[in-house]
Amino acid sequence: MTQRVLGPKGGWRRRRLLAVPILLVACAALFWIGGASAVHNTGNFELDGNATNNPAVPGDDWDNVCHQVLHTDCSTTSDTSSASAVSFVSEPNRSTSIFFGGGSKDPSDISAWQWKNEGGLPDKDNLRDAFAARYGNVLFFGSDRFDNSGDAQQGFWFFQNPVAQTGTSPNGTFSGVHKVGDLLILSDFSNGGGTSTINIYKWVGTGGDTGGGSLQFLAGGTTSNCANPTPDTFCGIVNAGTITMPWTFTDKSGTPNNGALNGEFYEGGVDLTALGLAGECFAAFSAETRSSTSPTATLKDFVLGGFAACGSSLTSTPSVTGSTSIGTGSVSVSDQATVTVTGADPWAGTVHFTLDGPGGVTADIGSVPIQSGTPATDPVTVTSATATVTSAGHYCWHALFHATTPSTGVPDAPDQGNECFDVTPVTPALATTAGPDVVLGNPITDTATLSGTANKPGTPIINPTTAGGPAGGSITFTLYGPNDCTTVAFTTAVPFPVSGDGTYGPATFTPTAIGTYHWVATYTGDLPNTNGTSATTCPDTTEDVVVSSVPSLMTSAQSFIPNDSATISASQGGDLAGTVTFQLFESSDCTGTAIYTSAPIPVSGASPQTVSTTNTTVSTTAANVSWLVSYDSTNPAQDDISAKCFENTVLAIANNGTVTSP
């Protein structure tokens, strides 16, 4: 390829480039051109037998393509308005890029072609420049040649795979291979270019009807001049008179002012939709001259360059970005994919979505069909099926576009990353209710109400078939005090098990010391979805319980310790000898049970003798008491005295009541 640049003295010079850039119009719309439209009158491009844009006619021309590729004026400062692909390639000199060898024919695969940089071609077969442009599904192509002496036969290849010259002259070869669907357009110009016969083939490799089966005839065989006002799906035209080329051009005749004589400039167009090749992608473009329009004709000169391979890209935006809470235990998420396809129109495919979760889990969220509109709308956006995630953690969406339109060559396109988000656990609320203040010796209590927990993860954690149960974990109650937040008075030996939201407890403890006690309840949580939490911290007066001292009680009641005496006498029989026994009853007639019985009290000596009780411990509060007294004589001359209820006592007792502290 040659890119033209200004020389040091303002004249034009040529520089050979080994690689031909592929230029796409950024953000250009792809326009659908239906099969019923006239190729020469689409409104996108001028097929009028010259290379210069006519401001009065809608559409671009080759000067715009030249400017867009070479970035020089090309007699204009404007690029194309809406071309999806353009190419402009120049021969460095007339002796370069010439086919040779018996395998250099269109029915042969590219690997059999050969080239050299040696002259010897007829001047009318020597190409100077070749150019192409695509608008939706219409291809426009053209060339200019060194001389117009004689009829011309030209061909134009549009390759789906990249094709380039390799090696060195005179045994140069080509890289790249044919792909089914490569397009060959053969044009025959006679009568000074007034008659244009076009035949169109596609490469099939085997099974075709032309060139030994490698080519399949699609359309043609009729005269198709772009000046025809009727609808056409393909046409070609040459300049009817001398025209001024918008780029540097010198023909054999040395026509001044970049002039091209009649038939030295050719342009044409073809509707891919009408040929059943809608959406075909072409990475390379070549113009060639030939000995005839026969597909097996000997090839002569060629100009090869890049065009616009199909491209695709995918960007996606998840419904959740950054982070979101697990909520009650599940979150609904989705992904939105925007697909941009270049070089094909229309196109169709699928976007396959997967979602990675914590622990190496990957879930297949399924494929969503996607296609361009008619006319094409690009980019196109689709949304995945909704996925349900049931575990806190880190998640990442992945989307992959896969083209399904036959033979388009549109590559797969993965997303560009940045599709990750986090699902965070919840921190539940834990409210406690301490029991009332108590008096020492009574138990104190506390209960805890847990709310805002999240269910456990389901199985699997993405789109589960088994739902997760309520949050587990346990609640422990700790009692601090008395009167400080460091001394632990009590901790539940067995924590209360948790099953989701609810009220747990009560925890019960009976203090042994007075003072202010403080309850603290702590929930362990149930990760990954539910964090742990504490109800309060110490001190917090809302959880204080006061244990007060026990009140004192005083009552008064009078009592007395009764004693008795007995005098024993006998008129005869000598000295007294024996014992006296006393029994005390809380009754007036010695009935009931004696509350006091004395030991036998000795009696001896001359009559009379008096003896007394020695009670010091048995007291009574009874209003009536009586004594039962007996005498057991040991002097045979004197009788016993049997027990007799000798006496009773009646008391009037008045107590003053009860006094309570303080």
C-alpha cells in the first residue's frame, strides 16, 4: 500500500507501507440497504463516473474516502459521513504487485498465488489506486488505471480473512486463506466503458458450479451501467470523459491536472442483501486486472489492502454495583449487556450470562438472544434472567456474546470486567428487657428480643433449590455487679439457642448481695448472612436491676418463768423423808401436756419441811397456769401424797404489738 504525503518541495511523493490500516468510522450507524433499492441511488454514495463529491447530490464520494484514509486534503477536508468501513490503496510504481505463475488464478486458494515486482504488463492493465467503502450491506468499490487503450477486465475480491503479501520478489506469496463466502466481482468494460457486464461469485471451496467447484455463481451476466435509472442490485460505471482526480494521478498520456482520460476511472456497487450475504464481514480488499472476465482468466496486476474485519465488543452493567445488603436472606440481581458489532449488518447471536459467587461457586444464568434491528440499531442491549443470591460475599457477572448469523465472521466478545459487587451481611437488633427490682433473696431476670436476622444461605447459594433456614447462633446473658461493670456475677451456663427473630430467655439469677446489677445480652450471629451483636454495654441504666436489703421486723410478747413451792408436814412418825415432784401446765386444771416437770426434790428433817422448784428456762405466755404436785414418802410411818392439782394462776397480759424497720 502507498500512503501519499507531501514531499519536501510541496510535490507529491509516495511511500510504500507493508501493512494497510483498517479504518472504521467511529460510532457510525450501519444503514440497511434493501434488495429493492437502487445501488447507484442509495443516498449514501455517488456512483456517477467521477471521484469528486458533488455537493448537490446526496452521499459521499471517493475524495471523502481518500481524505479519511490518507488524512490529506484529497481536494476535500471531509471524511465520509456514515461509512462503516473504508479502504484506499495506491501502487508505489507501475512495476510492483504483479501476479505470475500458473496458480495465480481466482479459482485457486490464496496460498497458491504468487507475485513479483517486475514490469511487463500492458499499460491498460496496470492499476494505480484501488478503493472501497461499505454502507450497511452495500459495498462500493473502484480503481484507476495507467492507460485506457483498449477494453478492460477487472475483478474485485472482498476477503473475510486478512490477506497480505509475504516473501520477496520474484517469488512472493500471500498470507491468509479463503473463507466460504468470500466475494468476487468481475467486470468487463467495452465500447469505451459504456457497456458494463458484471458477474458475481462467492468462494465455496468445493461443490461450486464455477472454476472447478471452488466458486459459486451468484448473479450477473447482464449489462449493468450505474447510469441506469431503474433499481439495480449491482452496477459499474467508468468516466465517460476526462475527469480531474481528487488525488495525485498521472496516466500514460501525462494528462495535466491529475486528469484521467475516458475509461481510466471505474467504480461500482453491489447489494449484499440481494446476494444473500447480508452481514458478511470483510477484512481485506483487492482490485485486480485480468485477461478476460472468465473466472479462470490469467490474473495480471493487483492492489491489495485492508478493509474492515467484523468486530464485536460487549460492555455490561450489573443491576447491583458496589454493595448491597443480604436483607432477609436473598437478593435478586441481573446483568445488562450492550453489544456493538462492526462490519456486519444485520447480525444475530446470543449473550450467555454466568455469575460467580463466594467459595468458587459458578451459576449458569442462561443465554439471551440478541440481534440488530432492521435497519440496524447498534449497539443493542439485553438483560439477563434474574438470579437469586442467598449468601453474603463477593460476586462477579460474566457475559459472552456469540454470533450465530451464518458466515459473518463476527467474533465472540467477552465482557470487559468491572462486573463485581458485594453482598453484605445484616446486623440484627437485640433489645433486652430486665425484670423488676427485687429484695435480696429473690431472683432477678432478663429477656432479649432479636429482630432483623437473615436466613441461612440456600443450596446452592445462587438460585437455590433448597431454601435456607432461619438464622441460628445463640444468646448469652451476663450479669455484672453489684455496683461495677467488671465483676461478673452470673453468665448463662448454656446459651439460649436462636432460630430466627424472636424473644429469648428469661435468664434468672438470685443475688446474695445487695446493690445495682447490670444485664448484658450478646448474640453470636450466624455468618455469612447475620452478624453478631450485643444489646447493651455496661453501664446502661436501662438494664439496671436494684437488689435491696431485707426489712427488719420486731414484735414484743411478755412471758414469765413460773416456780412453785410445797410444804410437807406430818404430826407423828418422826422426821420427814421422801421427795416432791412438780409439773406445770398451761391450763387452769392441770390438763394438757406439762411444759415443765421437776426432778424429784428430796424432803428430810423434822416436820414441817418446804421445798421449791428451780425452773430457770421454761417460760410461758399463757394467761392460766396450774401445778400438779405429789409427795413420795420414804418413811414407812408416813403416807404418800398423790398428785393433786393444788393451784392455778390467772395473768392479765397486754403486749404492745409489732415494729418494722426502719
